[in-house]
Amino acid sequence: MEVALVRWPDESGRRQRLSLAGGPRLLLVEDGSAPPSVLDCLEDWIRVPAPEEEVQARVHALGIRRAAHDHTAPGIDADGVLRFRGRWVSLPPLETRMMELLLSRYGAVVGRDALAKAGWPDGASGRNALDVHVLRLRRRLEPVGLVIRTVRSRGYLLETQS
């Protein structure tokens, strides 16, 4: 995510929207205006006009802070909507059950048998059915920045797309 440059006080509404969305922002404080109280660590301000290298240094620092805070795990609600980093995707019920198990073990390997049991609690799946639904899940997850990796002879691993 890029750091937004926000003119202060002219774009105070935009600042508030970016803050609610968790977006990093550098406030460009107009000469003669009082700087605002900083809302969180993803915000900084600089009085303009300012040297370009000073602006870039603050933008860079905000980018580093944003990366340090980007450890939120994905989540899925009761309606099968998976959310991650401000993006979302709707999943069908079978894939929602599989995803709930993968999310409960986010960053750890989930065995094929456990994933099949999550998808088909009554035991009605075959090997091909699991493979097809994992493939579908992979395609659905790509736009939200998640991937399912195959761990040979062990199962599957849900992680952030690199």
C-alpha cells in the first residue's frame, strides 16, 4: 500500500477515511495552519513547502511502519465472506468449511485427510474432489493476497502471497 499525501486542513475528510481504512498518510500542513494531533503511528505530518528529500524520508518511514503492522490474519464470517487486508471474497459453503480449518492453522500444514473431513463431514469425498476444490479455492484466494501451497506428502499450507 502506498503512503497517501494529504493536504491539511483542506483534506481533513480524506484523512479520516484513510485513518479508518488503516492507510498510511503524510499530512502536508499548509503554512500558517496548526498541525493536527496525530491519530496513530501510520500518520505523520510535515510543513510545506518542504525539501523533497525530507518528504521522501517521511514517506519511507511510514511505509516501514505500515509493513511492521501488516500482521493481521485473514478472517471468515458466518456468511462465508473471507476478508484480508481490506479485500474480500465470498466462498461457497463447502469451501468455507475447508477455509475455516486452513484459517485455524494459518501458516501451518493441514493434512489432506483433515481438509477432506472439514469439507465433507459425512465422508463423501474422493481424492479428485478435494483436489478440484483446493484448485477452486486457490483461484478465489489470489485476488485477496492469499495462497494455498502444497507441502509434499503432508498436506496444504495457507499463507500470504509473496
